[in-house]
Amino acid sequence: MPPSIGAMEYYLLEPKELMARILQAKERLGERVLVLGHHYLRDDVMRFADVQGDTLSLCLEGRQRPQAEYLVFGGVRFMAETADLFRGEHQKVILPEPTAGCPLAEMADLKQLEACWEELTELLGEGEVLPLAALPSSAEAKALAGRHGGAVCTPSNAPQVLAWALDQASRVLFFPDQHLGRNAGAKVGLEEEEMVIWDPFRPQGGLSPKTLRRARLILWKGHCPVHQRFTLQQVRQMKALNPGLRVIVHGGCRFEVAQAADAWGSSEDIRRRIASSPPGSRWAVGAELHLVHRLAKENPDKSILHLDSCVCVCPPMFRIGPHSLGWVLENLVQGKIVNQVKVPEEVAPWAGKALERMLSLP
């Protein structure tokens, strides 16, 4: 999908003029608009965010600001969809850049998910499998989880939600992030042979009936291209070159990386852990580059390095620039709503149910 035609003229504006127009639009809209900035957002857009955080914290913040009619989400599509599931009745969610998708979320194709669910039910029986959708998934994928008694989970609470799910059923189908699922599985004490990969492009996921019956955690073959870049060698090398340094990574990193790190979690977990560490602390972070650079600026009394020496950015997040933010804000000033994200009515109740199940867990 090409950039929105209406936003093209904003590319031609000088940065100072564009910044002034964005600030003016925000001032005119006042509390009617809330700009939400995900941790992986570019600095030249994050500077305009009213709230910074990870996906779940931003969605909850939007719901807690009833005076905000417009929630402008500086993030990718699944984030805006999730915000739409949480919003108040009078609120509208807007995605500045409609081409900002999520490769991980798109790896869980709904038709493939439904086919997988039918095969598992036929082979293992009704009620023998519970679906868990990681937050980076489409609203339709979340709805499948909600419809069949499952829930949503985040990198922060994945072990807790998985433990709950395993109490409800003999097995769990975890999608679309295989790495987060495996890391959570290890946290709750599952053995390696109890966790298997379902490949949606192979008959019966590439697994034998015997293997599926033995499994407790069936992991969808999906991954985040950014988080999968980090390697065990990088962790070992960083620690060898920097004695005493601690490594913290995103929960979507490979299993061996998460195991070798000192801690793993969501982007917000990473931010809080580093912020609360004592002055002089040294960290290497396995997460998107913009978050790591921002953490270094926010914590000048600490040493913060990026685990990957190469550039490691999220391309869809990088598409969100001041031009797209300025366009949607100035349209709102004129009373026009562009790029609204609205989850279909037949999907929203079940997707919302999966989210509420997650939030209701102690």
C-alpha cells in the first residue's frame, strides 16, 4: 500500500514548519486528542507523544482518558486494533500511517489458524487444547482465542497466562510468536520435548499424531524479525568483553538468547528494570534500536549498549513519521477523521473477551 496521498504534501514541509504545525494542531485540539507513542517509535515522532509505553499500557491509558475523543496511536496496526477494543464508546482510534503493519502478527493467517484449530480438535478432541494469542496478533486471531475459551498474553505476563491455560486444558496452542511461547513454557517448567512447532505450511503442522498427543505446548511457527536477530553469540561476546554487564532482552527473542540473558520481558519491563537500577549499572539490551538509544539518553548515569552492533530497527514502525502525524492531526482540527481503525462488529466481542480474560487473572 503506498503512502496516503493526502499526506504526501507533508513530506515537502521543512522540519521546523512541520513541527510548528503539529504543535499548533495539538494545542487547538487540547484534551480531545491523546497521542500514544510506542517505545519503538522514532524520536522525531515520539517527541509529540502525550504518553509513552508498550502496547498494553498505552491501550489502558487511552481507556482511562475519557476526555480524549481521538486516540492517535504511534504504532503498528495490531496496536491500534487493540486500542480500539479497549476504547470508550465515544472514542475513535487513528493510525497515522496505514501501511504500518506487523510481520509477526501477519504470520498468523486466520484461515491457517482456523484450519489448525480444526485439525487439533479432530485429532485430540474438544476441550483438549486452549488457544493463547500473543498481543502482537490480529483482532481476528484474538477473536479465535476468545471464542474457544482462550486469552491474550504479553511478554510481561506470558508465563502467568500460560500457567492458567495449562490448568484449563491438557495442551495450549500458542500463536503467533514461537519464541515468546517457548520462553514462557520454560518459565512454567515445561520440558523441551513437551514444546513442539506447528508449521502452517505443512500437513498437520509437520507433526505426527503421537508427537501432538505428547505435547503440552504447540507453538505456531512465527517470529518477530527484529527480536529474532539477536543471537547467543552476541550475548556471550558482550558479557566476555564487559565483565559485570547485565543483558536484558525482549521476550520475543530466541529461547537460547533469553536463557543466556539476565532477564527478559516486554519493552516496558526493560525500561522499568533499567530505570530502577542503581547509578553506574551497565546493561546490554536486546530490543529495537530506538528504544535502546532512548534508554541511554534517559539514563545518563548508566552504561547502556545495544546487543546487536548492526542497525536493528522495526521497518513498519520507522514508516511512522512527523508527516503522517501532522496530516491526521490537522484533519482532526478541520473536523475530518482519517485513517480510523475499527475492529469489525462480528470480531470485537470475542477479541475483547480474550483480552478481558487476561486482565481478570490474579
